[in-house]
Amino acid sequence: MSRFRAAGIHFIVSVLIVLSMMTLMLGLWYPGAYFKLMGGGGLLFIMAGVDVSLGPLLTLIVFKTGKKSLKLDMMIIIIMQLSALAYGTYVMFQARPVFTVFTGEGFRVSAVADMDKPDLVKANNPEWRKFPLTGPIVLGSKAPDDESLKSDIVIAGVFGGGIHQFPQYWVSYDEVKDQIKAAAKPISELRKLNQDNTKSLDKLLEQRHLQDKDLSYLPISTQFTKMSVILNAENAEIIDIVDMHP
């Protein structure tokens, strides 16, 4: 077998493995717009680039039929490649979104890496005391009355955190629907802010057979970017997240 054929086979196998991992990540850990919200594109590009290009390239360099050390060389390359894939997958797993929390003015998303796992036991609902594997749980929040406790949230906000990282103040989404309806903004305002970027919204309206008057929106943010949560104006149910600046 020529080195070019060996590298080609290695490349195809690497692509299939990376595509399988991407399907897992996008289908389970980062549903819908959450992949972009969490800044997953950059890391996945690096991980895929290393696994798809580095392994086959090294195979092209070292492969030679009849070479005594060929098995050892290929084993080392595969171990390096699998190690890089495992590390990248672990980082993506730790960076996945697990809770989307209404904070009073909009939604904030918490990743596994943003949360102290021991703090989860403070959550009122047992279902919120573990990290989900299939996309974030959507919740509301209620700030404490105690001023000293409020200061903890303010301090966290200085460092990019907030009430979305304090499980003891989480409540069910249904409990804050009235607040969400009051805070939500009309879709006309979102259109004005994104005059050259309304295709995703127009497509959503067409698919759901809705009109602007049926919807409202609120911002959703992470440390990487901001988007808009599209809501049912009547009952505050989340319809979708669109890549439009709020």
C-alpha cells in the first residue's frame, strides 16, 4: 500500500469519527443556537482540524510498506490523535450549557464550567441538582430580600456572573411568566435593531404561521455573545432562539 492511500484511508476514518462526535455534541449537548451561544465553533474547529489533518499528515510522512517500526509509528500516531479527540471532547462536555435562567431583564446561560457542583444541592428542586446531558433546563429566578445576600450577586456580576449561578434562587419557569411578559419587548424593536438580519425571524414566522404581533423577545447572553429569545407574546413560552442582536 502506498503512503498516499494509507493517508487517504486515515483521513476518511478521521472524518467519520469527528462527524460522529459533532453529531453527538450538536444533537445532545448544544441544541439549536446554543452551540454558537457557547462559543463552540472555535474549539470544535481546532479539535476537528487537529484530528482530521494531523493524523493523516503524520501517516503520509511515516508510512512505508515493509518498515520495521511502522506498527509502532502508527500506534503512536493513533494514540496522539485519540488523546487530542478525548481532550477536546472533554472540554466541550465541560463547556456545554446546562441552565438557562431568566434574571429579570433577560436570560443568562450557565455552562458546567461556570457552576460549582456542590452549590447545586442548594437548588429547591431535586431535578436541578445535577447537570443535564441533553441541553439546558430553562428556569426563572427570584432575588433574595436580604441585602447582604443581594451583594453576593452584585459582586458575582462584576466578574461576569450573576443570579443564574446561584441555584438557591432558582424557581420554575412558570413562576416568572408574568415577569417575563412584562419585561419582553415587541418584535418591531428587534427588527429595527437588525434591519439587515431578519431572515431567521422571517423564516420562523413562516414556519410557525405567526405574525409579529404574536411574538415578543428578550435577550439571551453568555460570555461569548448575545442573541434573542423569541417568545409567545400571550403566554411567554419560548419559541426559539435567533441570532439577532437584542
